[in-house]
Amino acid sequence: MSKQKKQRFEGIVYSTASDFDYVDSEGAADLDTLPNEKQKLKVGLDKKARKGKVVTLVTGFVGQDEDLQALAKVLKQKCGVGGSAKEGEILIQGDFKEKIIQYLLSEKYQVKSFGG
């Protein structure tokens, strides 16, 4: 049985940039979640690439994925619909823009509206 050696630079083949600094992918996941007062969220409606169906989109969340999932769960429960959350974005099925903005403001988030 041979042990497989862990590569030092995963996914990097070659870089000609003199100022290139490799960032380990394991260190990127340690991002702390900002407090509600410092979060700058944008809420709007979107129907691109969704077969004409409207979704409410919440973007701009900075923090760990567990906290994003928790916020998405609360928003889905408040609206009584489904949705998803990944990469700092929350999708809520349907037009719940005003309801979500009111909830986020009551939780002390900084909220801006965009789109239709």
C-alpha cells in the first residue's frame, strides 16, 4: 500500500506573474460572519433563466455558509415557500420582496432594493 502524497499547490499548474501569491483553499472557508448591522444586503426580483418564474433574490451576505443557510431557512418560513441558499445568495420562490425587506429591517440588517 502506498500513501498518496498531498500536493502542495492544488489546481495550479504554472504562473508567470511575479507577484503571484498562492492562497490555500482551506483558509478561505474561515470567513467570519459580519453582525447584522454591518451586513449590506440587496433584495430584488429576478426571473432570468427561470422559465419566466419570479424569485426574490437576496444578495450581499458576508459570512459562513451555516449562517447563510440559517437566514434562508427563516426567510423561507416567514414566506411559507421554498428556496435555496449558496455562495452568498438566497433565492426565495415567488414575489416576497416587501415582506423580506420588512423582516430584514426589523432584524437590523442594512437593506437596499433593486430591480422590479
